[in-house]
Amino acid sequence: MIVARVLWLTLFLSAILGAQAVPSAQQQQEPPEEDVTLSPNREYAFNPIQAEKELKIGLFYAKKSSWKAATMRFREATRWNPGLPEAWLRLGECLERGKDKKGAREAYAKYLELEPEAKNAAEIKKKMGS
């Protein structure tokens, strides 16, 4: 009998305390906003340090054959520093692997614009022609 009362009292108190622990709809906070790095309206300013960081992360993803992630990082690098030839080259390679021939040609063209005397210029021009 005492065990039943203690059990009933425990259930009763947990129900009361549990109801108080759940905030009402007014008290609930809004979910945190999305990561600003994923925002399409993000403003970019020349930042070569950030560009190099994005490039290194992109190379890491490319080494793991995670082409989509690498593409995103290389694209970020080109936005932070549009004059970074390697970022354009790597972006073109990733886009080519992703079957985005038009995007790859544009990235390669930008690479050749920045590095017209590159050792691999002939190879890149050949890729652009196909």
C-alpha cells in the first residue's frame, strides 16, 4: 500500500514537473539562423588569407574524392581572391569531374587569363576545346 502511494506520488510529481519544464509556444526560442557561409547573399571582400584557407580545404576534399565539397571550397576561394589562379584551375577540374563542361570551361578560361604562360596551358586549352 505504501509502495503504491509512493509510486503514485512520484508519477504525479513527475507529471507536474515535466509539464513545467516544457516551455509554452511563446517561450520557445527561434531556431538559430543558418550558417552565414552558406548564405547566397554573402558579401565578399578581397581576403587572400581566407582564400588560401578555402583552397587548402578544397584540396583536402579533392584528395578524398569528395568533389562536391571540393567544388564549393574552390568556388569560395575564387570569391575571396578572384586573382588566385590555382583556385580557378582546381575549380575547373572539379566542375569537369561533375560533368559541368560549361562551368569548367569558364573556370579554365579564368585560369588561363591569370596564368597565360602556365606550364599546363596547352593541356588546359585542349580540355577547353573538347
